[in-house]
Amino acid sequence: MPFVAMQMHNPYLPDAAEVIERIQETQTVFTLRLAFSELEKRKKYSFVPGQFNMVYLHGVGEIPISIVSDPEGPEVMDHAIRVVGRVTQGLSKLKKGDCIGLRGPFGLGWPLAEAKGKDVLVITGGLGCAPIVSVINYINQRRSDFGKLTIFQGVKLPKDLIWRERYEQWLQEPDTEVFLAADKGDPSWPWHVGLVVELFDQININNNTIVMMCGPEGMMRVCIHELSLRKLSDNVIYLSMERNMKCALGHCGHCQYGPHFVCKNGPVFRYDKIKEIFGLKGF
Amino acid sequence: MRRFFLKRENFQELIGFLKSDGYKTIGPKVKDGAIVYDEVHTITDFPLGVQDEQSPGTYKLIGTGNGRWFSWANGPQNLKPILFAPREHLWKATRNEKKKIEFTQVIPESEHIAVIGVRACDLAALALQDQHFLQMEYQDPYYKARRENLFVVAINCTHSAETCFCASTGDGPEVKMGYDLSLVELDNGFIIMSGSDQGEKILNRINLPTATEQQLLSARQQIENAAKKQKRTLSGRNLRNSLFEQLDNPQWQKTAERCLSCGNCTSVCPTCFCHSEHEDVTLDAKETSHYRQWSSCFTQEHSYLHGLVIRADTKMQYRQWLTHKLGSWHEQYGRSGCVGCGRCIAWCPAGIDLTEVAYAICGDANA
């Protein structure tokens, strides 16, 4: 019966959404604050940190973008976007009030339940900080549920750092350490000059630590090596992976990463689950 | 389930009942030198006395001189394009006067389709596509709309092509599941049985004699002979670990040197499901249509990631295809993604033989 199919929710179909605000973060990174046009849809929507939405630009296409805002306020969602391709180029030109399409949320988020009672080490590189910033906020709002929070963030150049005031704010939070690194420094950069992986020399990691990582795979690879030298087990290391996602439904096949569909089995993976192929060319 | 005998001259009645029930009848036809699925109206549309000769990189039809309609092995097509459309209009987005966008889904007006002459390997592939599009986290409403209106008249294979290896994968040549009606062709008619309520209803309307012991024996022998004729094999065992242990095997490079990365194998494969999404925009940019169309892991587009291509060369693409099809498919769907139809072997312009590559890479594990 064809009409049976018409009654069910079509997971391919975006809902209309609006740009509530557009914030320029750096020369190439901007944040779109988005909300569904329909109030009913806004009310029903919820997400967890680490999940993503499919953001659709009329006439151009649809791309996966992490949700960076707090899950406590799901009516309005922030999406930090770097201008790299056709769709992001177009999205960067949107203004307040412009209409777009939105589907989501998709994927598995960060292991917040597993992190309870543990020290948390967050390692990010470049715009990799985006999918994880809501975890940091989440922990800060429930400080007694977690142990020490350590934040590493690396950028190529000082001007690439977004949310500098947030990092400075987090430095003031109790039981929180923040380490920033830039490949090349300049007079505006009071922090480490060099690679993120060099920051490991400045901290002690105990075995009650959980690690959440997002950034270039090369960076994550060397950090995993450092963690293994510090006897941290593979099953407390979590990574957010990125592959070509077209449908976000596990149908289109493009985001396959070995046996995993990044869109539904990820994007956050426990390291031991992907260790076999992590860092291998061609996966 | 009772088995009946349908005389060759009465086959038209079966087509007639399907048509009167509102089904568009699709069946095998000779077209452009190959057997394809197309609309059939009468029994004269079927490929009379035609057989195929297939080998790596080769497919041709020859006359047999006999009076049979189904004495061929699969041509390039399978059920996939009927259910998972090569190009599907998913939805429209229209910008109205207030600059708001309205999204409208475009669910296909699904015809009731009866496909006559579906082989066991393709039924196994159908079960896999059902799993992928209907039984995982999200249901695909486009596939579903077509799938719900499909009627399958399967046929047991009594002839195997040189490229067939379904006996080794356990998917054929005998039809075992997933059909409404199933047939075995004999010289003067067909053994017919139903496999569903709908099939049973159709069968009840044709007054048929029960098949004789002799007819059933002849049918059994023919199917067994088709199985025995198969020389190619692929292990029914899970090759996942042996493939992933051999990611650096030099055979990948050797195969890549022959592979044209044309994607023929993924197009003719009845289980390949990859697709891309595209936009078609009107000139005034007010209305846009969102499509999906088949894509292939043999393209660079498949693994494109903001300026990078994860699998830029043929070696990586071929390795992705085979490690997925015969390896990681087990983790995703509980079995291999290969049903032994052999199409990727016959329709590869370079004649690359997947069973040969699997043996070269997995060695004894594939035995």
C-alpha cells in the first residue's frame, strides 16, 4: 500500500529552519545559530553532545555539521562551520532570518555516563574543538559529578583559535586545566608554541581518566601513542571521526569506515573498536 | 507445500491473472544482445531457445534450438533497479514569496509489479537489500513503497553460466525463500508452487494437476546438474578476518593494475547499495529537486572529505569493494554481501574474477 509509506516520517526530508544569528569566529570560521521554523518541531527536538545535524542550503546541498551548543537548550542550536567547499561557502553568506533545511540529530555522542566520577582529558585540534565544547560546558555545570578536567587545544596559528574568551574562562573554573598550543606563535600568544602532543609533558595522567578527542587524524594518532606510553587502556579513549556523509541514515554507504557507518555507529567511537583500521591509508 | 504442473501453453493464464490483479508484468526479454527485465505481455515475449555464454569479461547469447524460455543464466540486470531506483527524486524545496522554504517529499506512486523469472541468487540479494533499506535504524520510504507492491515469480536454475558460483555461497541454484510463486522449467511445462498467501490465491484460480513423481524427480535432477556444473567457488565461510589480515597483500596492486575503476561491477551487483545525493535547481532558483542516484566506491567522489580523497587510487578502491563485500558485510548484515551471481565477473571489461582474487588473497581460508 503506497499510502502507508507516505504516513510514516520520512527521514530523508529536511524541516525548514531559520538563522537566528550569525557569528564570525575567525576569518574562515563562523557559527550559525539555528532553530526550526515550526514551534512544535523545536519542542520535540533534543540532542546529546557529539551528535550532528544535516544542514541544507537551498539549491546547493546538504552537509553534516556538529551541534556545539548546550543540550539543555535544544530549541536553538549552534553550528560552527569552516568555509571549505561549495555548501559551506554558501552557508557563510547567510544572514539572520534566512531560511535553510535541517535534519537531525544523528549519530552517537560522547560517553558522558561513562565519564562520571572520572578525570576527563579533552584533546582537540583546529575546529575539532567544536563537537566537544558542549561536553566541557556540561561538565562545568555538573562539576561534582566529574574529577579533574584537562583541556588541550591545538591550532596552526594564533588567529585560528576560536572561543579564546571561553578558554580563558575555563581556566578560572575549579579543578580545571587548560593548555593551548599553536604551531607558530606570535606576540598575542602567551601559551605553548609547538604541537598538541608536546603538552603531555605538562600533565600527569592517572588511570581513572577518560579521554575525548577530536581533530586531524594525524594529531589523534600521536596522542594515542602518548596515552599508550602512559598505560592508558584503549577502551577509555574516545575519538570523533569524520567521513563523507550524504544521507546520515546508514543508507548511502559513503561514510563507511571498515565495518562501521560513521553516521550511525559514530561519529564518536571508542578507540578499541576502530583500532584495527585507525590510521591506515584507504579507510 | 503442494507442487503442481503448469503446461507450457497454460502459462499465458498465469500472466493473465497477474495482469487482472493489477500487476505490471516484468519478465525476461532479449534486448540489445542480452537478457534483460522488461514488460512482458505474452509468452511470446520470453527468450525462446536462447542460452548465454559467459566468462570473465564476456557475455553473449546463442540459440539452443530447444523450446525452453528460461534456459539461460542471469543477464546484467537484477531486481535492484526495480526497487532501489538508479535515480530517485527524494523531495522538492520551494522558496515562497516570504523567502521561506517549503519541503515536499516525493514518494513514488508505486505500481504493483510482478517479476517473472527471478533467480535464487537475486532473491538472496533481495533479502539483503530489504535488510539494508528496511530493517536497520531508518526505513527508506522510497524502497518501501515499491517493495510492498512486488510480486515475485521465481525460477529455479537448470543451467549455470561459467561465471555462476551460487552453489558455493549457499544462495542457489535452488529457490528456497522470498518468493510468491516458484517454478522449475521442464520440456513441456513447469512445476509450480506457492510461497506466500498471494501466490496461493493466484494458484487457486488456475486449475492445475498435481505434479507427478517423475516430473519432480526430473526437476530435482536438473537443479542438481546446474549446481554440479559450477566450477567457480567462493567460500561460504566468513572471510572478514582473513581479508583484513591481508590489507598489504601484493595481490591488491596486481588486481588494481588491471582494474579500470569503471564501476560496472558495482552497477551489476545485486547487493551494492551506495548512492549519492544531488540537486537539480530551476533557472530562477526558486525550486530545487533533491535526487539520489547510484554511486560506486570506484569513484573518488565516494570517499571525498573536504578537499581530501580517502581512496584516491584504484588499489584502495578495489580493496574497499572486496573487503566490504566479502568481509565487513558480515559485521553489518550477518553474512557475506556476495550471492554468487557472477555478474561482476562477466561484466568486468578487464575480466577480473572476484573468486580468483579472493583465493589469491585469502588462500586456504577461502577453501
